[in-house]
Amino acid sequence: MAVVELIGVTKTYPGGTQPAVQGVDLRIEHGEFMVLLGPSGCGKSTTLRMIAGLESITAGTLCIDDLVINRVPARDRDIAMVFQSYALYPHMSVRDNMAFGLRRRGFSRPDIERRVASVADGLGLGPYLDRRPFALSGGQRQRVALGRAIVREPKVFLFDEPLSNLDAALRTSTRGELARLHQNLGATMIYVTHDQVEAMTLGDRICIMSSGKVVQIGRPMDVYSRPADIFVAGFLGSPPMNLLPATIEVDGGSHAIRLGDQRVPIPATMPASDMRPGPVIFGIRPEDMAVVTADSLEAQVATVAPLGAETILSLALPGVPQEALLRAARDVALRPGDHVRVACDLATASFFDPDTGRALSSRLSVGA
Amino acid sequence: MGFGRPLGRGLLIVALALYTAFAASPFVWVFVLSLRTTTEIYADPYGLPLPPHFGKFADAWLGSSYDVYFMNSVAVVFSAVAIVTVVGAMAAHCLARYQFRGNRALYFLIFSTLIFPPQVTIIALFQILIEYQLFDTRIGLILVYVSLQLPITVYILESFFRRVPSDLFDAARIDGYSEVVIFWRISLPVAWPAISTTIIVNTILLWNEFLFAIVLISSDSKRTLPIGILKFMGDQSNDVGMVATGLMIAIVPVVAIYVFFSEKLIQGMTAGAVK
């Protein structure tokens, strides 16, 4: 186990005008499972590769257990990495793939045999130890890659989108295996993915990145429910948070949200009730809206998308230029064109500055 | 099952049989000639070797210094191919894997030497070898062969190394290995199909190389097989039978190399295909 700390870490590639990673501050605690999440090109893999020692650091400091390792080569960092492509040595058997790193570190032959056999048994790879990687299925290769990392018992595990080449069913089961592995080993793990489900289910904390910068760090449900900006709000969740142009109005002492042609009063107890009047982006998750019979927002059903476990309704609100998504029960009896009344749970809503995109009433902040 | 499938299969067999006959008949004819005397050949060029003169192989090997030429060829060609393979693979690995200033310029400089016919270099090479007292030495010929085949070897291997995923090398770095060990333990084995190709091509080309061998070697004791065979072709007469026998002796190592390395080559390619 180890503490990994990045202080103002920046990476600029030769000839590049913009840094690929810019001023990343991140501390990963002993035994923590940290997920770096973001879209393609956001710098998460580059950050991971800098931690691994596979990319040089242009500026900033990288520490493991308070030891600065900016210039320590990858082979001396006591780190193991699982690659997206698995990176198994094609000319070696499963046994040799797993033993390769141990041989370099001077373990005795019996010790290597014992470690490899133990890890292989744990991962169900015992019968395949003498096979070459090309004679294994995708899932088996993935487990060999995991085994190669585990057998080393490193200080830090790094995962670079290790599940992205698996089919949906295998991905779900392997995700569970990874979670159990983290519980059993208790090791510090850093996991890169663009898949929010992996991030939400695996991470103790999530670090969301965009355009080479950290946008928000926090526990999965905190990040989900209180996004720091409209990028996080739109990136997390499927379907994502509704981001609707709105205006905060103050009439006397009471606040209200104007959504197109309609007005939603804000109770005085709500977090947004102290906001100044003016335009905002109103963010509300699809599951925090409900079709009701009581007096509330009017809407017209635009589309109905049954997904099996639930139904996603697309709603047109009068005077609002974009449609809002609502997560309804699977047996909802509505059709396109129906007029409905919709309630929003304002306690869970977020408000964003339309100019900067930053949250106005978010309880979490960057670096939390 | 219709009529078309057996017909198509039959046509394919006929086409393959014709091609095999076209490709193999010169080899078979030389083999037949190698078992006949020159007198028999002039009397009936297309006759069968009845009776076969197997003793001609012993005559050529012992009586016409073929053993010396053969061993010279083995020493020169195998040394040159070994050096070309190792040095070429190292150069290709560096050019494909490491981004350094002048990488592409160096690559195109090496590549550009393929444009020139090797004959244009022969006078310069002749003078250089004399200058360094390497003229009429096997080491001199080996160095010339290395310089001749290095560009094409680097070209073939560089394009192969470039396609090997860089994750493999990163994984080996994280496993704790240095760049040199990674070359020997990862790059070379992974590139084995391409390396087999270059070994086959270079061995065949150099085994049959004539021009540089005849210009840069003057002593009979240092001649290679292609020059040795020339002994049977004089101004006044050609000993066609012995030339054929010499050719058969010369072919054996090339066929052996091809059989051994092509099997490895196919193994490597199959492994990649299944993957």
C-alpha cells in the first residue's frame, strides 16, 4: 500500500501548443481505489502513464509515500499496470508472462512457482498456465494481465481501461472481480476509464478530468448528485442531467425559477433560495422528476423510450428550447403527444452559472 | 454439392500442377544433369540419368575444391547474415520505437541507399578494401555483404517493429527490464516472423552473390561457391555435367535454410492470425 500524490503535475508533448495535462493536484490515500474518469483525450491516460513512469513530467511533483519519483524510471517504482490491450507477451506462456517481472526482481525459482500457482488458482487460470495468449479468450487474457500485476505484489496498481475490450456480460462480471480484488488486497489502485458505470461502482473516489484539467474530485454519489460544473453534470449519468436555461426571480422575499413560460417557487429551506436573481442553468436529474397529478409544471410528451427496467420520457416544456428527460416506471402508460404534469425535486437540483458553467449552489468543490 | 465445385477444384489442381511444373522443372532438369556426364549430356541433352553417376558429387567435393568453396560460402554468408540480422534488428527497433531528433532523416538516408544499384559502389568498395588491407579476405567480403543487405533489412524490420503495440514494451519496462534486455527478450522474439523473412532473403541473395565475390576475392582458397562453379566454365569448353553437380551442392544449404525458417515463419504468422 502507498500514498500517491500529484502536485501541479503538467505534461506538454514536444511540439504541442496545449498541455495534455495541466496542473493536476491529486492525493490518493493508502488502499484507496481512485478512478480517473473523463472523455477521450482528457488527459487521464497520460496522467496514469506519468504515474507509471512511462511519460516524463514537464512540471510539478509526483510522490509515492512522500518520496519524489519524477525521475525514477518505471522499473524502479514498484508499480504494476494492467493495459487496455492487456499487453501480454505473445511468445511466452501464461506462466512465463506472470513470472517475467518476478525473475527480474531476483525471486528464487521455487518462490516464483509458488506465487504464480497461487495467483493463477485464485484467478481460475490454473489449467491455462502452459498456453500462449493467442490460445486464450478475451476474458482469460484479461485475467492473465491481472495476474501478472497481482503476482508482483506492488505498492500501487494502475489500470488503463482494462475492461473496454470485453463484451458487456464479461465486463460486468470482471468489474465485480476487480472490486473483490481491491477488498482482498487492500492495495492502492488507480483506475482510468471513460465508463461512468465502472467509475461509480468501483471507485472510492472519482477524479473527473476534462481538457487536461481536474474538474472535480469526490465520492461517486457526491459527484453524481452535486456536480461541480455543467461538464460533470452532462458527463455523469445515463441519461445525463437535464440542463435547462432558467431565470431566478425574486418577488418580495420569495425566490422562484422561471422555466420558459412557467414559474416554480423555491421553498425558503432550499439551498438555492439565497441565490441572486438572474439567468442560470437549471440542472435536474431525470430520476428527480416525476409525472404527478397535482398542480405543477405542464409538459407534453415528445417521445417514449421503454428500456425494460424503466421508461425514459422526453418532455417539451412550454417556452423551453430543449426537451427534458424524465425517468419513469417501466409500466408508464403515456404516448407521444400526451399532456402531463411534472414535479421536480428541487432539493436535488443544481444551478450553474450560464457564463462559466460552474455550479452556483454545489456543496462540493474542486479538490474536496 | 453441384457441378461447379468439382469442376472448379479440378481447374485449380490443373493450374497448380502447371505452375509447379513450370517452377520445378529447371530444378529437376539440373538434378538430372548433375547425375550425368558431360559427354552423355551432349549426346542426348534430355536423356534420363541411366546409369546415375553419384560419384560426380564426391569428385566435385574432393577433386574440384568444392569443400573449400562450400565452407568459404558458409563462413562468409552465415557470418554476414548473422551480423545483418542483429545489427539490422537493433537499428530497426530504435528507429521504430524511439523518438529522437533526426529519426526520420536517418531512416530515409538508410532507405535511400536502396535506390542505387550495388554495382555503382564496386570501385569505391574495391579501393576501400585495399586501403584497409581487407581486399582478398573473407572478413572484407563479409563487411561488404553486410553493407549491401543492411538497408533492406532495416526497411523490412522497421515496418514490422512499428506495428508491434508499444504497450508490450511499456509492460516490460514496468516489469523491471532495461531497454537492452527488452530488445532481446521482447522485440526479437515478437518480430521472429519478419526476422525469418530477412534471414531467408539475405541467405539466398548472398549465397548466390557473384559480382562482389569475383571482384573482391582473388585467391582460389577464399572463393565462394558461385565463383567455384565458374571453374567448370572455360573459354574453350564447358563441363556442363560438373556445373550441374556443383549447382546441386550449392542449393542444399539454401533449401535447408528455407525449410527451417519458413516453418518458423508460418508458425509466427499463424499465431498472429489466430490472435
